[in-house]
Amino acid sequence: MSKVYFASARIKKWKYADSMPGKLENLLREINLLRYFEKDEWVAVKTHLGSEGAHRIVRPVFLRKVIDALKGAGAKPFITDTVRIKGLDYLEVANHNGINHLSVGSPVVLADGLYGNDNIMVKAGEILGEIAVSSLIHDVPAMVVCSHVKGHIQAGYGGAIKNVAMGGVSSSHRHCGWKCGRGAMHTIGEGKLMWDAEKCELCLQCVEICPLEAIKFEGEIFGYSENGCWRCGRCTRVCPGVALTLPGDDERFMKALAEAAKAVLGTFRPNKIIYINFLTEIQPECDCMPSADVPVIQDQGILISDDIVAVEQATIDILLKAKPLPQSAMDGLKIEDAADILFHLSQKPYKLQIEEAERLGLGSKDYELIEI
Ligand code: SF4
Ligand code: SF4
């Protein structure tokens, strides 16, 4: 049975040891980093750097604690993520969100280069075939996966599996393009965007959010560059009238996430990765959206484990006991206090991510929760 260490967000004493940063230090001591990382070993601290308006990410103060603990264990850590928007702009977003060398105490580097196409094709599975894993994550010997837990309009739930799967894979490959990258998870077939003129409100949010300027309206007529599009799906997610859609299938998507996670994790030797899930500022949508809504669930705490399935299952079990927050996206939803909040938000079968990850041998849903 896998061990999952947990520190609650509630404080009982007004002292540093009872603070969230203080508890994270304790968790990192408890799991004993020396069991995973060697002296002078390069360790990627994989997180999501957010977007210009999405400030609810893993806060720099927590990343600093992770970096300091790794340095204390003799390792050489750095912060990384794959390119979500143009690479230079993404580094600037990280800086805006307070993640830079000065604040976190280590370099902040892009895992798949400034153009997001520095990657290596890795065998994935029945759904994806092969997938473009960022070369840095492919090559680095060890990793700490720091995931901000939240809802997600397509995945239903975003935690460690999604962070590794979407975040370890590039948007595009230099030869086979989006079909070898994240787009292979987001859509199927040719993955062409479909536009419904009847439903379009001409709000132009799709134009604003596209990281590649692939969408252009000629008057009231939608047009986009099919070849230039990464199939990231952001335009579909901001579209208020569901006028824009990408062909897809929920079950396939959840299973593809697990498959991509397996491809990424398979590039590491055993016992070289730990997972930290931050159940903080749990908002309804992805950290790559242009804004972050108020949390729908109160801060719960931090979980740490060396088993990705166990840490995800423990996260879900805690969220299933949480109550919806008032004055949030939960307003107007008629659910009981203890109901499945994330499912009610998205109506997506998100637990499939975890079930499939277990089926693929990435870990176990059976865990022992150790609260410190
Ligand atoms: S899916 Fe939409 S937002 Fe993403 S690259 Fe294509 S057009 Fe742009
Ligand atoms: S976001 Fe949707 S509704 Fe708004 S302009 Fe684009 S297609 Fe039309």
C-alpha cells in the first residue's frame, strides 16, 4: 500500500511550523528526499507557470520550499514547464506570476525550448501511439511534480496526472505537428475546429485567447489557420455559446491523459519522482485560462507521495468530503454539501483518469494517509 503524507491547510497555532510553508517543509522532511535524489543530480520541479490573468497557481513560496529542500538534499533543482503560449511570452508570464530565479532560488527553464518543439517521440499506447515528450523531461534523471489541484472544463479534474500528461508533452512536433503533441489528446481525427454561426455571439474571446493568432473574423465570418492551430482547445473553452467545438470523446480523453502520463513517467528510472498536490485555491478551470475564478472549495492542504495514482486518489477522496464555497461558480447548482463538486461543474467522468492510470500500472489507488 502506498503512503501519502498530508498536511491540512487549517492552522491551530499562530506559529511558523503550523503555516502552510512550514508544513510543506515538514512533508518534504517526512518523505525523505535522500531516498529519491542523489548528490549533484539535476531535478526538474515540474509545475504550471499560469497565465497572465490566472494567478491561482502553485505559489512561488511553495516552489521555493521545494527547491530549498532539494538543494538541502544535495540535488541541483530547477523549475520547468512546457510551452503553452509563445515561449518567450510564457517565461514573462512566469515572471509576472512571481516565479523567477530570484524568488524560487533556481533557474526557470522551458522544457521543450522557446519554440515548444524540442521533444522526443516516445511510445505511448493504444490511443496515442507515440507522443512528443519534451526533451528536457525526457532526459532529466529525476523530477518533483508540483500540481495545483483544480477543476477543468474538459478533464473535470486537474491534478498530477494532467500535469504530467499535458505538461510533459509538447504542443507540437517539428515534423508531425499537433498530431504528435497535446492535440492528440484534445481531439480526434483531423481535429478541425467547427464553428456554428447560429450560436456565435461575436464576442471575439476566441481571437483573444488563441496563443498563435490562428483565428480571424472577416466581418461576421469565422476563419482560422488549420495548419497553424495546435488544437489546444482554449478557444472552445472560452466560447460562451458553445459555437466552437473540437471533435472529441470524454472517455478517450481521460484514458489518453493516463496514457500520456505513462509515456512521460516511463522515461525515468524507478523511484526518481515524487508528487506534491496542492489542494489550494481550488478554482473551476485550468491554470492556462486567461483568468482564474474564485475557489469553489476551501483550501484543504498539501499531499505528497511517490505514487501518482495514490496521491490523485487521496486528493479526490478529500475533495469529495469538501463543501462547496458560496459566492463561487457553485452558486445556483442544486447539490448537497457532500456531493461531487468537480463533477457538478464539468459533468466529466474525471475519475477515469485515475482508474486508467492504475490499470496501466502507474500506481495503486490503495493508500495509507499519514497526516502530519
Ligand atoms: S485550438 Fe483554438 S486557441 Fe488553440 S491554437 Fe487552435 S485556434 Fe488557437
Ligand atoms: S468565442 Fe465563440 S461566441 Fe465568441 S466570437 Fe468566438 S466563436 Fe463566436
